[in-house]
Amino acid sequence: MRILRLALPLAALLVALGPAARGQAAPASRPPNIVFILADDLGIGDVGCYNAASKIRTPNLDRLAGQGLRFTDAHSPSAVCSPTRYGLLTGRYAWRTRLQSGVLFGLSAPLIAPGRPTVASLLKAQGYHTACFGKWHLGLGWAGQTTDDPLLKSGAVDYARPLSDSPLTHGFDTFFGIAGSLDMPPYTFIENDRVTALPTVITGEGGRKGPTAPTFKAPDVLPEITRRAVAYIAARAPDAKAGQPFFLYLPLNAPHTPVVPSGAWKRESPLGHYAGFVEQADDTVGQVLAALDAQGLAAQTLVIVTSDNGYAPYVGIVEGDDRGSGRGGVQALEAQGHFPSAAYRGYKSELWEGGHRVPFLARWPGTIKPGAVCAGLIGLNDFMATAAELTGAQLPATAAEDSLSFLGLLRGQAGSRTDLILHSLNGRFAIREGQWILVAWRGSGGFSDGRKPGDGRPALASLPPCQLYDLAADPAETKNLAEARPELVKRLMSLLEKQVADGRTTPGAPQSNDVPVRVTRP
């Protein structure tokens, strides 16, 4: 088991927490089924239970909050897609791998190393049946030449051959979904380790041009993975009731671009189609909850819903303008009175809170108190250690190096991690400790850094070398205290550099990062 990082000497803490903290099995009498739904680019301000002023309806998420626990200080380990997914499934920060900045694309090579334990492989070893439906975005073993080029100008792939690396390689019994984000070719569904239809034509179905299966349509993706998830719950119900639990990982493609709501969700709105796509994602949550109810599984299932990062600021209200030509974007939404980052600063890609502070809801009847709110600090990378403690599994010393269990928080107990490392699109770092966050960079580390000065925005080079904010007093990060608190900046910077160099942030022998990792010192 991983232990909670508290202000106690390690030896005393191990004694205080007992056998489970030392890695000995302490399973629940009957571990629950686990359903983990990961929205794509859902802003914390999009969800009604987090933002009463939201202009978007999220009745199912709001109901889930009323039936379970709402975390108010949950964070994605990265402000963009692929690295967060790596951290979620492995319990390790993705910047310890080759992915030092940016994201993967449709024909990228696998990011999870062969043999590295994942949440799925851990739960499978504990007797769970495991399934993934949706957006993988962690690289695949295509037959041919892989490429990180989003336009696929390089890479020659034989799509008729099976994948040598897929979710099945990393602990999932079954998979159905897409290779990367919905705007990343190849545009075709993948089932287990094969495409369901060969991409034989070139289209811009997702926004970028690339190989496309003739029958593939972007608006069909969310309904299809939802249908598969509901059918899976029904199919696994008899075994779940007989004693074999299941783990359902449902990484949605919504509301990430292209913004393509379908059916009743494609409707006129002052917020354009963005509102409909968020509401369709909320409906997916509702369908999954209804399936659990219909199969009599709700009482024995832990449901978690969260997002891989904050709202994407290039998504606006003008149909067809989802990549941000200036006619849409966050300014258009906020002009309508909808603030997808709520009162927080920044958006997807950035080290400011709006980039990585995410909605995080959990329901587990009989264990989680309905309507509870938790202010404890957690990261999505903590899911693996939580799953291990939940099932009594012992994590290897060389796995889940950055994962601390939040099972105690689910049970209403005190204690949470006190520090967390955040990472941005451009490979910049921040570190959170208690109420403080040190952004070890002049700007946001993301999209804002590339914008030209204007409208009151200063040039990046003219900004102070780092930023220190007191989130308890200033959650909107309006007052940089770095110059006033140099001793705190120095201490947090040293902590950040140590945790990066040690190859882990959990107790144990130092590990090696896959590549040299450099932290920019102010």
C-alpha cells in the first residue's frame, strides 16, 4: 500500500497506520465493482454542483454529487490529455517518461512500458474483469512506422494487421474505442487489438485530415461507447453478483473537439454546440448510473467521474470554429455569462488552477456519506494506490511511484497528501504544498505563453521568473507573492527538484526517470 504523506516521521507513521500502510494485504470483505468515467476537457465551471452560475445543465453529475462525495481540491497531474491518462493508469507522473511536453497522436508509439503495472493489471490480478471503452490516447503498437506527427506526414501503417500493443497489453480484458482524441486520425474504431474497419479514404472528419474508415462519423463515437458501457454492465452483472467484480474505465471523447453532439443534444443554445456536448456527456453518466440501478449493482459499485484537465479555451460557440480562429473561444462563452473555469485562473494546458483543478465525484453507497464534500488534496495519479488499498493488493516497490491512496477520504477519514506536482503543455512545472502553489515559470506554461501581448497582457520576458500564490486567501491567483516570500520559494523549489530527481514522490528507494528531466530554476 501507499501511505498518506503527513507531517510524521516515516517509522512512526507506518506504526500508526498499521499493516495496510506497510504493504500487507488488508482487503475489504467484498471489493466493489469500479466504474471510472473520465471526461475530456470538462471545465470545473461547466458542472452545476461546482458552479451554481453555470449555464449548462448537468443533472446527472449534480445527482451523483448529492448521492456521494464531491472533492473540491482534485487535480489532473497534467493540464493536457495523454500525460494525465498515463498518470491515472500507472500512478506515475508522465514527465518521468519520454513525454516531456505536449501529447501523443493517433499513430504515436506506446507510452506505457511493457511490464509496467497499471490499475487494470492490478485489478485483474485481484480477480476483476476489466474493460475500457473510449479514448485511449496512450499510443498503440501499429504495424509499421509510428509517428508523433498530428498530420501523419510520416508513418506507414498496415491497418489490416493486429496491434502489438493495445489496452489488452496493459491489463484490460476488452477494449473498444479510438486511438487518440476525436480530432486525431486515423478515424476508425478499434476493438481489442484490431481496427473494426480499414481507413481507406482521407477525410477531415475530426478536424485534421487523415485516414478514415468510410462508415466512421465523429458524432457516433460518444453514443457508441456509451452503448458499449451499458451493455457491458448488463453482461457482467451475473458474475458480479456471484463474486467476480468488474472494473469499467470509460474515457469519453467529450466535450473535446470536434464538438459534435448528436440527436437531441444537437440543439440551438446561446453557448452553441458546446453546451449540448457537455450535456450529452452528462447523459452518458446518467445512462451508466441507470444501468447499475437496472442490474441491481449500484450498492456494490464505486463510481468516480472526473476530467483529464480543464476546459479548452479554443472551444467557443460558433459551429465549425472549434479550433479557435478568433470568432469563438472562451471569450464567446464568457460573454454569455458562462465561465468554464468558474472563478479560477487559466484553462487547459496551463499551470494556473483552471488548467488542472478538475471536478471529481465519487459514489459508493454504504461507504461514502451522501452529499459529502471533501477539501483534501488529491491527484488523478492517486487512483492506482487507492485501488490497491481497496483490494488488499501489494504494490511493487517499482510501481505507482507517485500514487497515494485516498481511500480514507472516501470513507470520511482525515488525512490527505500535502504536496502534488503539476505539469503543463509546454513542459513547465508547478508544485503544490498545502495552501501554496509555486509555478516555476514566468507564465502559464501553456497556450497563453504563445499569445502576443495586447489587451493588457504583458510580454512573457517582462514577467517575474516564478509565481507563488496562497490559494487559501487568493484562489484566483491574482497576487504573486514570490518576491515577498523568497525563503518559501527556495524551499518549494528544492522540494520540487528533489522529487523530480528521486524518481518517486512516495516512500521507498529512489527510482530512475526514463530520461533526464530538467526543472527550470527561477
